Amino acid sequence: MTAPRSELTGTAVAVVALAFAFNFVARGVADAFAAFVLPLEDAFGWPRRAVTGVFAAYMLVSGLAAPFAGLAFDRLGPRTVYGGGIALVAAGSWLSSRIDTLWQLYLSAGVMVGAGVALLGMTTATALIARWHRRHLSTAIAIAYAGLGSGILVALPVIQALIERHGWREAWAMLGLATLALLPGCLLLPWRRIASGPFGSGARGTTAASGPTLREAVRTPAYWRLVQAISLTAFSSFLVTPQTVAFRVEAGLAPLAAAGAYGTAGLLSTLGVVATGWLCGRLGYGRTARLTFASTVIGLLALVAASVQLSFAVLGLYVLCFGIAQGARGPIVSTLTSRHFAGSHVGTIYGTVFCCMAIGGAAGAWVGGALHDLTGGHRAIFLLSIAPLPPA
């Protein structure tokens, strides 16, 4: 018997809300690492490239694990994937509070958190949302993506305040325990109902092996255009983002104010990704993407200017323009992947696209740290971040 239309609509909305919430947790916890950069340097005397290398490791692991997250979703379902993701992020965060050596930090905040973020993130969200949405797919994916910026907005200022009040070890321990507290609620959700969307592989009119396979997808030009767009964007973005809190503090801002500016960029990112989904349906994907690239370039140029002469006006222009476009290409790539390669293998296919994005982001984070140690400043990082972006 077919469920009533109102029930289907309610579940479709709930699916988007859940994807938003899990993205909120994943990126809020993982990107809070930016607040720990200076405390870790002070505590252990590690060079910047070693510390930002942990962030690079998290990005790399989340990317390499993304295809397996998609495969696990396709075969095991969302309960196992999301539950495992929460457990890994919680354990990695708590263990980070107990580290004494660099390799321990790479294992906890890099490998464990990275694997958990892969399970909680957009690979799983895209596959799940595609089972419930067709007509408004770009908007639904954009709302889920907004969880990334919202998590940064809330988590980073809170973590910075906890570090100042209790120290970095206690702040990381509390973050891990708070994440672990979400696990029972996650496991108790009605996942069988949530996973059985009208456009899923088990829906009427589809087969268990519908749509192109990964092998077929990688033979198409569309697949590689998506990979190129998202990986170069990630390289550019993560050259900058792990460094921005440290840059502001070293330029003279109070740590909490620096974290607040980072959080404001997260808020603008939330608004930007939702607006991107709306604009895609009216301007098309190409025009919308060019607008977001133009906004990013303006923000990065403002950041270069701030490295010459810091002022609140220039820094505000960076936060506004870079923040509102931060993550905006993600919903475009997710939606196009779902449309081009719709079917029972979309989770695995998007997982490989996300993998390339994360590799680009990891390379950017490591190169940014190395450039800081080589030049003793941030200007070269900010200039390099503009180079991979296409002209608007």
C-alpha cells in the first residue's frame, strides 16, 4: 500500500533536516581544529606545517573513505553509516585530548575524525536525499550542505571559549563526549522508513542495479569536469581556512574575536549554499557557479590586502565575500552528480568525486602550512589561493 502524500512529504523534509544535522555535527567538530592550532604550537613547539598537516590528514582520510562510505550506504543502509560516523568522530575528538606526541594527534584528529566525517557527510546525504527528491533536488542538497557552515558558526566560537576557560585538552574532551551523547538517538531513528524513498533503488519502476556504475561514470567527460571543479576549489579554500584564525590572532585580534569572524563566515556560508540551490533553478548551474567564483576571488583579494594592512573594513569584505561563497560549489557538484548518474550506485560514484575534493583540500592545507613556515607569514598563501580559481 502506498503511503499518503502528506506522509511522504513529511519524511522527505525530515530527510533533509537529518542530513543538515549530521553535516552540522561532522564539520562543526572537525573544523573546530582551527581553534587548536596556536594552543598546540604553544604546548609542543611543533612547526605550523606539522599542525596544519593534521587538518590535511583529516581531509585526505575523509576523501579516501568517501567511496567506502557511499558503498556502505548502498549496501548496509544509513543506520550503520551514520552511527559509525558519530562513534568515530566522538572517539577521535576525545582521544585528541589525551595526546602527547604528533603521531597520536594524526591518528585521532586526522584519521579517526576524517573517517567519521566521511560517514556523516555529503556522500551519505546526497545518496539519501536523492531517494526522496527530484524536482527540488538542488535546493534540498543545498540545505543539507548548509549544515557545514552552520556547524562552523556554532562550534568554533564555543570551542575557542572553552579553550580559554578550561584549556585545550578539556575542550577537546568535552567536544568528544558531547558528540558521543548523540549516538543513542541516532540509532533509535526509524531508518527503514527513512531509507525507503520513492526514488530509491527499491522503488517502483527501478531495479536493484539501476543507473550507471562507477566504471561507466568514470568514462564520461561529465564525471571529470565535476572532479576538476571540486578538487581545485578545495585546494584553494583549504590553503586559507586552517590559517585564518591564527592569522587574525597573530595580526593582533583577540582569539575569541578571531574565532567569531571565522564563525561569521560559517553563517554566511550557510546562507550562501541555500541561495546557490535556489539560484541554480533560475540562472542555471553554470551562471551560478561563475557568480560564486567571482565572490570568492574578491574575498581572497581582500585577504591579501589585509595581510599588507589589517583593517576591519578589509577583513569584513573578506568575511562577507569569501564566506558567502564558501562551500557554494559543493551543492552544485552534488546535484549534478545525482542528476548525471542517478541510480543505485550514486552513493559510490559521489563518494569518488568527494574523494578527489578531499585530496585537493588536504593538499591545500599542507601546502598552506609549509608556505607559512617557509615565508614566515601568510601573504604567499593568500596569493596562491587565487591561482586555481577560474575567471568569472
